[in-house]
Amino acid sequence: MAKRKPKHGSSKSLIGSVSVLLVVMFAGFLLISNMRVNRTTTVSSDTAELVENRVRKVDKLQEDVNKLSAQVDALSMQVNANQPSTAENAGPSTMLPAVEGPGLTVTLNDSSMWQNAVDSSGSVVDSDKYVVHQQDVEAVVDALWAGGAESMQIMDQRVLPTSAVICSGNVLLFQGRKYSPPFTISAIGPPQLMMHALDGSRAVQIYRQYVNAFGLGYDVKTEDHLHFDSTTMLLRPLQYARVLQQPNRSGDDTDAADGGQTADGGAQ
């Protein structure tokens, strides 16, 4: 008599095959998802590389902002043709207009003497004395504004009301970009008045002492003609707080005044 093959054996084999197939499909899905995520994510422990990637991203976004701002600017000029704008006031526009005129260019640079500044153990002595710092750039900018600067540019970028100078080591970070020394600050305005303001600035005087002692770079050049390109500006101008006027309550004021005189008289 022939033996019959049990039916449950084939059933278990089918379930096992389906289970393996599902596991393989799920593993493939995870692998593909991981590849897609890593394709758009930059993984790096190198700070310089991360900064470079961020700078490229900022430059790309700035190009988009410039294109959109130009479109908004054209439309705004049509709608507000009679409203004035100045070199540092965009008015109803989103673009600061180009400006040109005489002025000054100040160049700050690190010292090359730090390579020879070593102590008895062979280590560098206080290298901070040989590099340009954030406060040095800010001192020049403040002095130029005080001297009547009408418009200013640091390196290749216009100085805006929202601009901030930040230094990391000897690298200048300004509006999403990084610059290595020498640092140039150009200002359009009365050259003689700005030169006088630089000479009279206490912060600049301290920097010039370091120039003489540690070899930092400081150069001021009078420019007959400077040109700053137009640049994007805030869509809405900055607003400043103002003092609110107190309501005029004559009765209260009179009572207070009478009370004050009575008190003074009693004291006397």
C-alpha cells in the first residue's frame, strides 16, 4: 500500500518562502531609504568643510533672493515712483541703489612677526596680539560712521543696518561669508573728516599701538572715486521706539503743584 505525503509539509514550505520574501523586501526598502537620505545629507566632522558647504548654500540662496528682490523692486518702483530713496535707505524698494563718490579705504592685516615670537620653551607667546580682532574692525567702522561716512562696504559687501562683524580666530564672518586677512573697509564720504575721526578714535589709537609693537597692518588710503553696487535691503525699514506723551490732566497737575509748594513751605 502506497504512503501518502502529508499535506501540512507543503503548507509550511509556502509560509516560510513568503516570510523570507517579506524580510528581503523590507530589508531592501530600508537600504533604498537610507541611500536616499544620505544622498542629500552631508556628514562630516571637519569644521572647515561644514563652513564651506554652508557658504555655498548661502551663496545659492542669495542668488535666489537677488532675483526675487529685483522683481519686487521693479514692481515697487512702478507703484511708488514719487517716493524718494537715498544711498542707505531703500524707501519702498527692496534694493539699496548703487552709490559712488570720494572716500577712504582702510586695510587691517595680521602680523607676520608671530612666527618669530617664541618663549624659552619654543612655544608661541600670546598669538592673539598678532591678529586682527572683531573689535578692531568694529572700531574702524564706528570711526568712519562718526566721521560722516554716507555708505560703507566691508570686503565686497555693503554694510546694512542689520550687519554684524564676527571673527572666528583670524577669519572674518560677515553676512554669511568668510574672509581671510587682510580686511578692507571702504567708506564713501568726506575723506578729511573721516581721517580726523580715525585719528581721534581711542579704540583705533589702541590698535595702532599694537601696530607699532607687534607689526599689525594698518593702511589708510584716500580714494577719489569709490563705487558700491546695489544690494538687497530689508523689505521693511527698521522702526525705533519713541516716548509716549502723557495725557494732559490739568486738575491733577494743579493739585500736585500745590501739594509740592505746601511741602516746600513746610520744610522751610
